[in-house]
Amino acid sequence: MLCAVYRSLRKEGTYLYIEKRDDFSKVPDLLLQNFGSPQLVTILNLAKREHLAQIDINKLKAALVEQGFYLQLPPPPENLLAAHKAATQLGQ
């Protein structure tokens, strides 16, 4: 199973995985508008991979089969204030 990976120029850390290179027909128009102009990053052969760094490969494969695309969003920013408060309370 091959898939094409595109990054968003508008939203840092956001990637769109689709079944076929440059075939965005299954991606909702609103998502593409918000994503911006997709920039090709790579073509992946998922059959030869057991895992990926940032996403569950089984969820990726299922999404590609069921809906024809997968949207990877960046993790939420770390709340440094909450981390500091938790660390200082543990030290007391």
C-alpha cells in the first residue's frame, strides 16, 4: 500500500496522507482550504513498514481505506506553567 504525504505551508507540523499522489478528490474541500497549498514530502510504502514515528500505522491504513485520507495534526504545545506548578508541588 502506497501513500503520498503532503505538508501544510499554513499550519506547521500538519501533514495530509492520501492514497495516490496529487489525487485530493476524497479530501473535503473545507479541509483543503484550511490546509493551504499542499507540498509533497514523500511517497511511503506502508506494506514495508511496521510503524511510523508520529502516528499509529494501523490507524493510518484504516483511514486511507475508509475515507481516502488521513490528517496528522501537531501535538498541542506544552503548558509550561502547569508543568512548573506540578514540579514545585511535588518538591514540597
